[in-house]
Amino acid sequence: DFIASLLGILLVSPILCIVALLIKIDSKGPIFIKQKRIGKNGAPFYMLKFRSMVANAEQLKDALIDKNEAEGPIFKIKNDPRITRVGRFIRKYSIDELPQLFNVLAGQMSLIGPRPPLPNEVAQYTDYQWRRFDVRPGITGLWQVSGRSNLPFDEWVKLDIYYIEHWSLSLEFKI
């Protein structure tokens, strides 16, 4: 993970610079966001992402809660009005996730593993769902390559636990 993330950062650094500039031109606010997430064994950490929403997105969330299209403890709106023009593009191609290579470099995340959830989501987890914290969270994982956000939350959890219980190098390379 350390070597791959270091090489990844070096390879994508021109993209990181271009995206940072586009975000700054497109909307007011910071280029990156640091979100508190829950990692291995329930340990909190701050995950880096390119900002893809308006700067006050969290404050606007309460007004949109009735439009939540996801089941379980997650919040998703297909055409979220808080997403910026550049944000729509970088989300479509998962470019907003590239800064997480720095989290991998710091040992907080892995390249592949369950996605790290928000603390308010974890507060609603069952014991079974807590199994997701048996490994370091990843930038991508089995459920992301199996259907992304089109899968219900229960399916995410099943795929994450399958990954944990059946981990192998061949599964890593498939993902």
C-alpha cells in the first residue's frame, strides 16, 4: 500500500494540480475537505477528498433529508443539488477520491477495503455491520466494483464481509 500510494501520488500529481485549479475557479471554498471517518477497529481519522459540493453542503443537508434515496444509515441523492459543476465530473470518474492516496501513505487507509463510513452512520450499525472495521478501510472495494451506489446498503455490507473473509491477492487484483 505504501509503495503503491507513493507511486500513485507521483503519477497523478499533474491531475491533482489541474483538478485543484478547476475547483478553485468553479466555486468558492476550500479545494479539499477533511471528513471525520471511522477506520479499522472503530478508530476515527480524517479522510481527504477533493471538494465536490458547495462549501456549505453540510448545513444544507438537513433541508434535503426528506429526499434521501438510500436505505440504511447512509444519505444519498442521485442528483444532489449541492454538487458543483466540477464536482459532478470528478465524482463521475471518482477523481474526488484521489487525495485519499495520502491517507493510504499515512497508513490510515488501504488501496482496497471497505469504504470508511461517517460517525453518524456507524452510530446506527448492528454488530454484524461492525465487522467492516476488522480491516483498514479502502479507497475502493468489492461493492464499488460490483455496482457502486446502485447497490443497497445491506449488499455493501455483505460484499465487504465477503472481502474480509475471503481476502487473497487474486481477489485484490480482481478488484
